[in-house]
Amino acid sequence: MSNAAVNAEEFFEEYLECAVFFAPASGPRSLVTLGFDRRLKHLVQSDALTSKKWLVGSSTGALRFAALLGSLVTGENLTRELKNQYCRMHYKDGVSSGEEHRVVGCHANGAIPFSPCRKDTPATLAPMMRRMYNICAPASHLDEILAHPHARLAFIVSRVKSPFDRLPDWQLRIVFAIFAFFSLFFNVAPLLLSRIVFYSGDEVPKFLENGVGGSGNVEFVSLVKDNIYEVLHATTCVPFIQERCEYITGIGPGLFIDGAMTDYQLNTKMPSTLPSLLLSDMDHPAVYQTALDALIGLRSAPSALFEHASYVHADPSFSASLPEKKAPSMCDFFARDYIDDPGRRRRNWNAAFALSERAFPSCLWSALCHTDQGTRVDTDAVGLRTKAHGLPLYAEPTSGGIGLAAIWGWALRRARHAKASLALP
């Protein structure tokens, strides 16, 4: 492919064609990409979006997109309130000294609990999470959120299959440990878990049916006023950390857990008719399908998933610029240093949010989408590197890709796979 100059207006027009946005289920690490939400809110308020968009997520991905729509209908900044609630949440007792890593399998990408040696209990966390659900989806505005004219929600919940759903926690821990071990070698997730997609509006998001276990392992259920808080509880219900979720209106009884167990970042192949964008908050190009994949870090999503999808991820310079030199993590809740000094954790988390809000509009959108800046982007088959306002942007083809046409994989319909990386000051 020869070099081609693509002006900012063309980028902007192609970006508006995006039909689906995916947010990862990465806990507090999502603060890295929350600047995107403010930008999308601005596009809606300025009537720049002419077609409906799907906002898809599980766990914290669901919370942030609920807050985004809540912000649009209330006129308040619920995304910022969501961040503030993350920062306020604090385990007072934490874990026994030296036992942090026995409580959760800590990894840079997230945390999965397996051991009961925590001093704090699920009852400690429950009122904090209820507060979070009410921030994201104010009860007085649920009708407007669920019937928003510009966006549809799709929240994914993982369901533990029978007979495992009837096991007490101590037995379920053993099952999960065995499941995690065999996941290293085989795709055993469909034997233990199924997926439930709760969606707003009248259109069923069938494009999500090809996840873990395929179309026979997913159920689609309407997201309504009567179940939205139950769904938010279920999709954020980290096993053994939160109180069990055992009933959802529209489904009935069962054992429902964090949607990250089946849908961590991207776990479905998108059709060509729905160009999509994944917001990855990692500082590397790997994309993970499930939470266990992210925890172990050995198996990333196959390139086939990106035939009609693109993603943006943070550059390592993002974390390096924060006070703690690392991105927020769920493990921070259980770190002894942060339990003893919660202000230190909050400073780092607030800094991540502030940097994301500043960098997303300034780099990915303002630099590329405002023609009065005179920004032009040169692309070729090898990759892209340009500077806008002194901040470097990176994009490069994934393995198996034909080449890079633009920041977004579908921008000129010339790239089969693409990713973009944002290097921040």
C-alpha cells in the first residue's frame, strides 16, 4: 500500500460510522479510558451522531455505560460520580498481613478470588456497590435511560450452570480452581458458564451470540426497570468478594456472577455490517476474551475477532506518568499499603481519570477531528506514527493483517485488522 494522506474530516466521518462500542470488564483499571465517555457524550449532545449506537459491557463496562446514558438524561456528570465512588470505596480491615495474594489471584490485568482468608466480608462491600448502582442508573430516570434515542445498552452476565449453581461457596471455590487449571489447556468455560445478554430497546443484539459456547450458550433478556439493579449486581458480582446474586427478574432463580468470566474485553466476532471499537485499558496490544485469560496472560484473543473490529489501548507512558507509576487495579483494594493509606490509592486513581479525560479529547479526537488544526495523518502498510500537539500516536497492523489504513480498522475499508495505541505525556 502506498502512502496516503487522510485528513481529519475523513477520520471523523468514518468514526461516526461505528455502530458498537465495547468497554472492558477490568474494574478500576477502566479509569484509564473513561475520557472516551465524555467525548461520546459531547457527540450525542451536539447531534453529531445520526444513528443509534450499541454500548456493550459487563462488570465495570456495564457500570460506565449506564453512567454515560444517565449523564445524558440528567445533565449531570455521573461518570465523574462513578469515579468518585470508586475512590471512596475502602476495605477497613483488608486481609491478614502477608496474605494479599492468597485472597485473589492478582495479575496486572485484574483479580480473581479463590481464598477465604479476607477479614472484610461481602457485607462490607454490599452498601458501597448499591450506592454505585444508584449513581449509574438514577431510579427517577430509568425510563429515559432505557429508551434513549441515540444508544442501546447490552450488559452481559455470566451464569453458573446446574448443578454447580447449588454448591456452597467452599465447594464452588474448588470447582473454580479446577476450572481455572483446565482452562490452561482446554476451552472448558461452556461446561461451567453460560452467558445472558440483557438489552434495552426492542432490537435483540444477535451480534453477541457467538461468544463462549456459541449461540447455544447465550440467552437474550430485556433490560427493564424491574431488573436493572439486579443485572448491575449480577454483572459486577465477583465470586466470593460480593454477596451472591441468586435471582434476576425475567430469568428467575440461579447463580449469576461477574460477566468478566465470559466477556472480559472482546469475545465475539462482529459482522461486517457493524464496525465496532474496543476500548482496551491495557498498556500492551493483547486482547483477552475472559477474565481467566487476562489473569493468566497466556492466551489472547484470535486475530479473527478483529476482522470487523478495531481497538485502542494505552501506551506504557500512561502508567509511567501516574503518581504510583502503574494503572489502577482491583488488586489495589487488597494491598496492605493502600488499606493503611487509602489517600495514596485515591491520588493515583484520580490522576488516571484526569489524564484520560485530558488525553482522549486532545489526542484521539481533537487532534484528528478538528480540521482547523490542519492535522493530516500519513499511513502506509507498515504502520503509522505521527505527532499531534506534541503527543505521539501509534497504530500498527495486527498479525495476519493486510496493512493499516487509518487509526480505526474500518476507516478506509483497506485494513483487515488494526489497533491503535495512544502514547501520553
